Amino acid sequence: MTPLLKVDNLNKTFITTAGLANGKKQRLQAVNNLSFALIEGETLGLVGESGCGKSTTGRLILRLLEADSGEVFYKGENLLKISRSRLRPLRREMQMIFQDPFSSLNPRMRIGDILSEPFKIHKPLAATDLKRELKNLLEVVGLSVEHLDRYPHEFSGGQRQRIGIARALAVKPNLIIADEPVSALDVSIQAQIINLLQDIQKEFKLTYLFIAHDLAVVQHICDRVAVMYLGRIVEIGPALNIYRRPLHPYTEALLNAVPIPIPGRPGRALLQGEVPSPINPPSGCPFHPRCRYAKSICETDLPPLEQQSTGHESACHFAKELDMSR
Amino acid sequence: MLQVRDLKTYFFTAKGVVKAVDGISFSIKKGETLALVGESGCGKSITALSLLRLVPPPGKIVGGQIRFNGEDLLYLSESEMRRLRGNRIAMVFQEPMTALNPVLRIGDQISEVLLQHQDISPGEARDASIKLLHQVGIPAPEQRIREFPHQLSGGLRQRIVIAMALACNPQLLIADEPTTALDVTIQAQIMELLGRLQQQRQMATLLITHDLGVVAESAQQVAIMYAGLIVESASVAQLFAAPGHPYTRGLLASLPRLGEKRDRLSPIDGQVPSPLESHTGCPFLPRCPDVIPICSSRYPQLQETEPGQHVRCWRAE
Ligand SMILES: Nc1ncnc2c1ncn2[C@@H]1O[C@H](COP(=O)(O)OP(=O)(O)OP(=O)(O)O)[C@@H](O)[C@H]1O
Ligand SMILES: Nc1ncnc2c1ncn2[C@@H]1O[C@H](COP(=O)(O)OP(=O)(O)O)[C@@H](O)[C@H]1O
Ligand code: SF4
Ligand SMILES: [Mg+2]
Ligand SMILES: [Mg+2]
């Protein structure tokens, strides 16, 4: 099967002075030799602690940010090599949904205008056709035509996320990159939006790259999951397999950290240490300072991302020996 | 230790009266953690601020009692309250930077709390600060006391805030979403730390959270809030085994769970209510799947359905 999207050896380094008392410039490799593929119609989750490079990856794919090196193939075409004018029609097929729907909606525009904009850019329509399209869109996301004249601040967080989804759907995309789309929502509303995302995926045959830090949400909505650590994928595989038998100690640690809504469960091994910074990453396996299985080889040799079983890859020297089943 | 009776805190805004907290009652025993759970805007933080008498204007506590060790805090003078805050009652907020002074060294901030409430010398305060930082798991505290808050990660900052909160051995700790801004790995560390310190010191703790996983792991008692009211209170074991209120059942059903693959989640329909809405009947009615005629005409009271479990619902028995 040819993938809809294929990312090859993607790299991005930022020059930054943040977090340093002396104001010195430092190189920060946010995305490090990242490769993965997205099959049409699937949902791939991207998880990991804050700062591990999830959002940067999404923005590099859409060229909201220019990569240092690497390739991004969409339907076989290298997005990083083509001209801006050739990119534009392809950008229509790839839309983004953000965590904070409020900050991504212009506060001075009515919802009707916000939703008309993508049509103006990509597909000019006669007024009556536009009206019909908007009505359909609102219905799909569970809003109504009365909402068209209102401003973003008049909506709740969940409704604003519905508007963000409607805006992304307006141009009939194939691929949606959703960056923490439900993280800011209350649980009851989060469940509504997750269901909506699943419904429209079926209806419009969408492919999702679903960026999130909530592992329970990711496992629910995703077919496959990629776990990132310090700009690299350390494990990728089918969602349920990853949960039942993680093949990387970092994945195991992440899963252990999730509080489970069942009282009286025994305590679990906690991951020690801080979320690491991509400035001065550790030698060898980047996870070794926090890894409870680390041996001396881990301090010196970088473990490659290797297939361990069909469709399940891990970058740990001991992936074959460790039994981390749950 | 703490007994809250019929607490009401209203905001008198240009658009009308916001009944942020509309008559809630609960109590917390020594060494016990009560989790206060609910959706955004239901009144959790205003409850916490009310206990400390720190409600911002145009908000006002308009009724009720807050008994702390038998004494009603609503009758204390402002200077008596100041002696309690940060001393016998301490608070930890979601965003650690709100509790930290960005231009003050960490050691000085902790010392300041100690010097304010205790009769000790600056040198003793410094030693006590180092000891506290050690207790909250900060590596190399002798060096850290010279650093500024912005030089630390979010998790370390929250540990500092916890150290400050615990500096004077509070009897009551109020923690308002102490880990919401943190990664799940760091959240687990902080909750483990809070639990351990609470056991050692036998503090009463009010833990505000919207995460039912955190409730199950860290609390013994739980109160579910909706639109300024407590709609269910119970022991944690009871609540998860047999939730009595349709809202509680809805919350539990809407959670995706690790290790379970379901086709669809079961959300609660509708939206979180606007704080300006007033209700004649049950405030949950517009989202409730179990409505009967009386729900729309009268406001249900909390009633005991099982020993120790209270539910505010006409259908509860
Ligand atoms: N300064 C204010 N002026 C007017 N209304 C306010 C003010 N502060 C809070 N409120 C209202 O009081 C109600 C309760 O707010 P509160 O901050 O306690 O919510 P919460 O349960 O802590 O929510 P969250 O989960 O979002 O922190 C809300 O409806 C809010 O809009
Ligand atoms: N514009 C930028 N300038 C400098 N550093 C950045 C920039 N954007 C992201 N970073 C850094 O790159 C790393 C990855 O960031 P990001 O992709 O946003 O992480 P995530 O989405 O996984 O939380 C972080 O260390 C972040 O601080
Ligand atoms: S390679 Fe070594 S340090 Fe890295 S995850 Fe595996 S055991 Fe741990
Ligand atoms: Mg991000
Ligand atoms: Mg709050």
C-alpha cells in the first residue's frame, strides 16, 4: 500500500537563547531524523512529554516551518521541494486543528465570515451555494445557522473546537493534523469532540495525524501510535499492542504514569527525573539517564529504530529481551 | 478539622449575579483528602478562594460558615486571617509562577514565609529552607536556593511551591489543580510527593481536580460539583463502584480508558451551563438522560442514598 504521507529523515534545529541565564545562543534539535508513514484513512497518534517535538513535526509537514533537511512525500510528491504556488492547492488537502480553538479564531470576525474564508481562498462560490455549504458544514459539526452571526467569544470551548473543525473541513481535506485538539476541553465535552472527529473521519474518509499527550485518548482514537522522545521516534506500532506490550522502556514509563480511574490499585514504578531538554541531549540512548533498564552500552551507543514484530518498531538495545507486558 | 456549611459566594457583575458557589457543605478530617471535582466554571476555585477569604471583587461570600478547628473563619478579622494563611492553612495553585516572585531567589522566598510566621533567625530560616527543598525532592538544594524561579522547570517550580506551602506545617492544604499544567510523568511524581507528605504530617487536604484518575489514586472522599452546587458526595470507593448522580455516571462513562478498546465514547450531551443561568428545577436537567416531571419544577436537595453517600437528584433513592 502506498502511503498518503511519508516523512523521511526530517530534521529541524532551532537556535535559541531561552532558559539560559547568560543569554548565549544554543542549538536545539527539536526534530531528529524522523521517519514515518501515514496510510490513507488511518489515525496515527504522536505522543510524548512536552517539548519532545510533536508540534514542530506537524508544522514541518505543512511547511508552516521550514525543515533543515529531510523529505515529506504527499501522494508521492515532495512537499519540501516544490514551489509555493504548486504547494498551495496541496495545502487545501491538508488542514490543521489546534488545541486552543480560541486563539486560532479571529475574535473580530463572525463565525459566518470565519467559515467563508477558506472558500474564498480555495474555491470561490456564488452566494447561495456558499450559504448552502455553510449550513451543511454547521450541521456536520453539530452547530446551527443561527450561530453564523455570532463572534467566537460567545461560544464555549467545545463549540469553538467545533468551529475549528468546521473550518478545517470547509475545503474538503484528505489529511488533518490535529495538535492537542481535545486537551483543553472538559471530559464530557472532550468525548463529544472525539466522537465528532471519528464520525467525520468515516464520512469524509479522512486521514489523521493526532498529536496529544493523553494516552487514554490516543489509544481510543488511534490505529497506530508513535512515541517521541527528544525529537526522535522511540517506538511505533499498533495502538493496542503498544498498550498491552510496549517494546520501549519510555513507553512503559509513560503508561505507568497515567492515573487510572479505578480506586485501590497498587502503586506503580514512577519515572524519575525531569522532562529533558533537547539542548545538550544525553549520549547514547537519549532515554538512558531515566531508564530503569539501562546498561553500560546505553550510555555510549544510540539504539536504532528497528522492527521487532510486524509493524512494531522500537529503538532500545534490549527491546527483544525485556518483557514489559501489562 | 474543616467544616463548611451552606457556603455561598456570588459575583455581582454588570450582566447580573453569578452564583459561583451556591450553598455547598462538606467537611475534611485530619489526614484525609477530599477531592472536589467538576467541569470548568462550576465553582471549584472560588470555593478554594472562599476558604481563604481571598475572593476577588466583584465577588463576595454572601452566606454560610467555614469552621476551621471549631472557629468560623468568616468572623475573623483580616489580620487574623493573614496569620492563618500560609501558616495553618496553605495553598498550592495550578500555575506555580502565580505563587512565586520572579525576581526573588528561591531560598529567600521560602525564608520569607518562615520569618513571617515563626520566631526564628534568618540563618535558621535558611537552614530550614534547605531542609524543606530536600524533603520535596529538589536535588542539590544548597545551590538551588540561590536560583530564580525562571531557571527551573515547571515540575521543580511546583515542588518549590509545595515546599513553601508546607514551610509552617499547615493543618489544612488546599491544592487547586496542582498538576494540570504538568506532563503526566511529572504529575505522577508530584502526586506521589503530596501523598507522602500528607501522610507524614497528617494534613487535611482539599484537592481540586477534574481528573477522575487522580481522584481514584489520591483521595479518600470526593465531592462532585455542578453549577455551583455539590451534586454528589461519597467515599472514593463508593463513588466509583456505584455513582448515584446521572452527572457522575455521565462523567465516568465519557472517559476513554487505557487498555479498553471501544468503538465510541458516551459523552454527556449539551454544554457546560452558563454561570448567569438561574434554575427553578435541577440545574443538570438540560443534559440529563433520566428526567422525570418533578425535575423541571423543583430543585432537588442532597439526600443520603447509602450511609456516607449523598446525591442531589429526584431519582436517587
Ligand atoms: N472575577 C469574577 N467575576 C465574575 N465571575 C467570576 C469571577 N471569577 C469567577 N467567576 C465565575 O464563577 C464561576 C466559578 O468559577 P471558578 O473559577 O470557581 O471555576 P472552576 O470550577 O475553578 O473552573 P476551572 O476548572 O476552569 O478552573 C464561573 O462561572 C466563573 O465564570
Ligand atoms: N520557534 C522556536 N524557537 C525555538 N525553539 C523552539 C521553537 N519551537 C519549538 N521549539 C523547541 O523545540 C522543541 C520541540 O517543541 P514542540 O514541537 O513544540 O514540542 P511538543 O509539541 O512536543 O510539546 C522544544 O524544546 C521547544 O522549546
Ligand atoms: S537502550 Fe538502554 S537506556 Fe535506552 S531504553 Fe533501552 S535499556 Fe533503556
Ligand atoms: Mg505542542
Ligand atoms: Mg479553577
